[in-house]
Amino acid sequence: MDEPPLNLRAVTTDGYLEITWDEGHVGLYPFLLLRGECPCAGCVDEHTGVRRLDRTTIPDDIVIKGMELVGHYALKIDWSDGHSTGIYTWKRLRALCPCPKCKRKA
Ligand SMILES: [Zn+2]
Ligand SMILES: [Zn+2]
């Protein structure tokens, strides 16, 4: 499923990104989780797939400063720690969905 979500909403006061995938399917992604899953070449070694990012270095109060759609397939997130090179595909975001429905499948 590579379909874009119906709605995206960064809830900075509560520290999560709300993604409405389709009717009845809403994922709440904590900013810390998303930032820790950043797929950019600076955070993940392109060749080995090993994560370079030390998650303990992510500020607890990290928030999304801005979001930008990349074509029809992905979302670019501008983080408050100055990091903005991560491009999160819908596919990846779906795989990370922490909603009870997806959790049960995993
Ligand atoms: Zn990154
Ligand atoms: Zn889900």
C-alpha cells in the first residue's frame, strides 16, 4: 500500500504526528519514535543498513517544525533539532504505524 494518507497533523503540544490513513485507521506517531527512525544517509548507513544515529542524542522535547510532501510517495520532515534530510515514504510510515490494529498484525 503506497497510497498517501487522507490527513496529516502534527500535534506539537502532545508530541506526536497524527496520520489518518483511511476511514477508521489513524496512527499516532510519537515524535521521538519518528525521529529515531529517520531513514536518511546520515542516520542509517546506506550500504549496511546499520543505524548510525544514537537515539539517546535526540532531545526529549523534539518537535516537527515543518513538513513537505515529496511527490506522491513520501513526506519530508523538518525537525526542531535542525535535522531535515529524512524522507519518510508512506510505505515506511505504514510499517511503523503504532495503532492497535497494526500492532496486532506485527
Ligand atoms: Zn536522518
Ligand atoms: Zn495502523
